[in-house]
Amino acid sequence: VGLGPGDAALRTPAATAAVRHADAVVGYGPYVDLVDDLLTARQAVVRSPIGAETERCREALRRAAAGETVALVCSGDPGVYAMASLVCELAAGFGDPPVTVVPGVTAALAAAAVLGAPLGHDHAAVSLSDLLTPWPLIEQRLQAVADGDFTVSLYNPRSKRRTGQLDRALAILAGRRPPGTPAAIVTDAGRPGQRVIRTTLADLDPEAVDMLSLVVIGSTTTRWLGDRMVTPRGYRSP
Amino acid sequence: VGLGPGDAALRTPAATAAVRHADAVVGYGPYVDLVDDLLTARQAVVRSPIGAETERCREALRRAAAGETVALVCSGDPGVYAMASLVCELAAGFGDPPVTVVPGVTAALAAAAVLGAPLGHDHAAVSLSDLLTPWPLIEQRLQAVADGDFTVSLYNPRSKRRTGQLDRALAILAGRRPPGTPAAIVTDAGRPGQRVIRTTLADLDPEAVDMLSLVVIGSTTTRWLGDRMVTPRGYRSP
């Protein structure tokens, strides 16, 4: 179940209904907190720690296999760098209980809406986390983003321990885009305390990026129009 | 305002509120129909024809400049191949009225949820429509998708008059992916009459694709697990 970025106004009725009708609500603790308003005393609530993704999915599947209706909650969309793929991978080991993926507004869409319309034309999403993906593959994808002139949303751009990946990503993109290419850092998109930094590829300060940030780098057609980051689709402006 | 794929259960409360509070609701006719349940007699309703995108945005901006609260409705997300970028481009010509982009569940996310989790790792969106984009740029992007091994959602894959673009796109991707790469056609995703064809890159039948379809082609790590299309994020399965 995708809860969207956090703001209940961006949580779909389908997601709300899935949580309300569940016998058990399972998720990373802070994501479970996003649906605190929906939980009732009759529900089992499992707040799972970060890093325990496999065990979290197993817990949900174990309960589903036992006949419970389970809502495994994720922020954003459960199919984008989240739990849906892992649940699908593990389901066969639990007797293949029925799985329904409830989509949500993913961080890239929430951040784009705050910025204007940077994803108005072709775009890509790349995670800079090399915990689960070999760094050479991430570099290959960044190079492809550069070669294809895609607007790109960088998920998991930087943490306290992973600081060099973002520098390297910016360098690869700078090889094919002008220094003035619009760029932005959106932190806690669609959540209380949302922060937005509007800048350019050359001036983007990696120190301002943390684990809760999404970094958006425009294509060569993206422009700052006032404080709005816009990638034209190609309709002729007057 | 992004209405999501069509099903009211995937329309966010923010989108519903924006339509309810609007003095005028403007949009492509079939998208206005998606919010028929919300419209009231006090609202001006402008159903705009297909192809009149610039005039549609001008109408919304003209009304906003005159002090009306206007909801310009799009299906999916307004920032993805839709009206948000054009509104931002044109706004300065109308005295720059305040513009708020209300995000929604875009077709790629709705289709992915139906399929399982094909967007579980890095992914891209490419529109095959060469009405507004030169075909060589689209080919360049498809080649980059192939080189970067991205799962890709192909928007506007085929219409009655544009039939060759999808063939060419599949050929480019086949240059870097095995024939058995999972592929799918989702038509009317998240709407009544939704149809899903689960297939492979080599067996995908372009004749089954129309203007209301989204085509999803997996990366080299994407798998069919039963009827679920899954791109693993990299957690080790048992």
C-alpha cells in the first residue's frame, strides 16, 4: 500500500481503505505513523525497523498465509524502490497469497509538483544507493541518463556515510549538460518541514542533501521560469 | 490537478478538494467527465477538445488572471506529459497568477501496480509521440534506455496513424535485451475495461497496442513470477 509522500491529502482513498480494512498493518515505523489516524484497537500493528526489509515482508506474508488481510505500508509508491517487488519475490515461499499493489504518489511526482513541471517530458529515476546495487551499474545508468538527455530524479542521493556518490553523479551529468542546467533539492517533499533549494547543476551543494532529499536535475531543455522548474513538452509558446 | 488514472479510488483528497473549491473546471472533455461526481451548478465547466492544449491552458490562465479559482484537470499526473509545463510556460503572459500543481498517480505507476512491481529498480519514461518531439531525439533516448538497462514505460506508444514508432522502439531495446525479457501492454490502466497483456519483448504484438495503452518493457533483471512482472531491488531472496 502506497501512502504517498506523507501528507494525508495526497493519500488515495484506495490506500486509506486498504489500511482501514486490514487485520494487520505492517511497515517501517515512521511509515506506520503516517496512518496513525486510521488505526484501530482491533488491528495488529507491526512497526518494523529500518534495514529489516526482508523480515518485514516475511512478517506480512506469514500473516497473509495465515488468512489475515495485511496492509504492508510504504511511503510514496510501493512499487518504486520499496517493498512491492520484494513481496512478489517472496510470496511463492508462503503459498502465494493474493497480493494487490495499491499505487501512490511517488517522491519524484511529489517533488516535481512542488518545483513546477520538471518531468513534463521524458525522464528517469536512478537510486544512488550502492548498498544493493553495484556502483558500476549505477554509473552506467547515470551515463545513459546523460546521453539520453533525460530529466532525472535521484533517489537516496546521500547519507551520512554515502557522500561521494552524489558528487560523482553530478560530474557525469555535467559532462553532457551546461553548468546552468536547472537543478533542485527537495527535502521532505509533501511532508511537514518541506524544504526546497532551487539551483543549477554547477551550483548544487551536496552538503545540503540528506537521506530525506530527492535531487532533480533538468535536461538541456529544462528552464527556471521564475521559481518554477519546467521541462517543456514541445508545444510552441507564443 | 492530477486526477489519477480514472478510478476515483486513486484520486487524491487534494485533487478532489481542488476541483470542489474551483470556480471553473477546465480540461479535455473525457477528463472533465472523470470528476462529474464533484461538479456543481455554480461552477463554470469548460470541456476542451483534443489537440487544443494551448488554448485550454490559455482559457484556464485567462480565468485565473480575472480572479477565478480554476482547476485545470488532467488524468494521471499533470506534470507528466500533460498540462502543468505548458501552464507554467504561458503563465507570465497572463500576469503570472499563482499556480499550484496537484500531483496524481501517473499511468506508469497505475500500470506497474496492476502488473506487480516492474518499476522496483531504476526506470525511465519515454513518449513515442513524434508530433511534438523530433524522432531522432526519441531514438536517442530509447538507445540510452537500452544502454542503461532501464525498465521503461512507453507513453503514447501507438495510434491509428503512428504505427511504426513502437516497432522501432522494440527493435532498439531488443538490441540490448534477450527476447524473453518481460513486457506488457496495459490498456485503460485503472479505468473500467482495463486490459492487460503479459508477454515478452520478442512476442509483444504491436497490433494490440492503441492510444489508451501503456507499454512496459523490463530490464535484464526483470522476471515474470507467475503473472507478476517484478524488477528486484537487490535484496537477496532466500
